[in-house]
Amino acid sequence: MKEFRCGHCRALLFKAAGNPSCAIEIKCRRCGTLTHLRPPEPAPERHERADHEAQHVVRGSL
């Protein structure tokens, strides 16, 4: 279980089996701070670059 705590006073807000799948806004019972949680962003896809020489355009060849 993953613990989610208040960023101000470190009080336990809730426990969950994983990251939230939707946006959550929760108010700390101890200090009243609003905490906003969003699902993690997916990692951007990285495309392999073709050979550097194949992409290089020689000026004056046209």
C-alpha cells in the first residue's frame, strides 16, 4: 500500500494500492491544507533516429 500524506503537516491522508487513476482533491483534517493529486503522465515515446549522415543535407548540392 502506498501512503499519501499532507505536504504541509505530513498527516496521513489515505492509503491506496497504486497511483490514483483520476484527479483527486483532498483536505487535510489536521491543518486544512488542500492537496491536489493527478495521475502520472505517461512517458513520452522516443523514436530512434535514422543514421545522422542520412538526415544531414549538404548545402549547395541542389
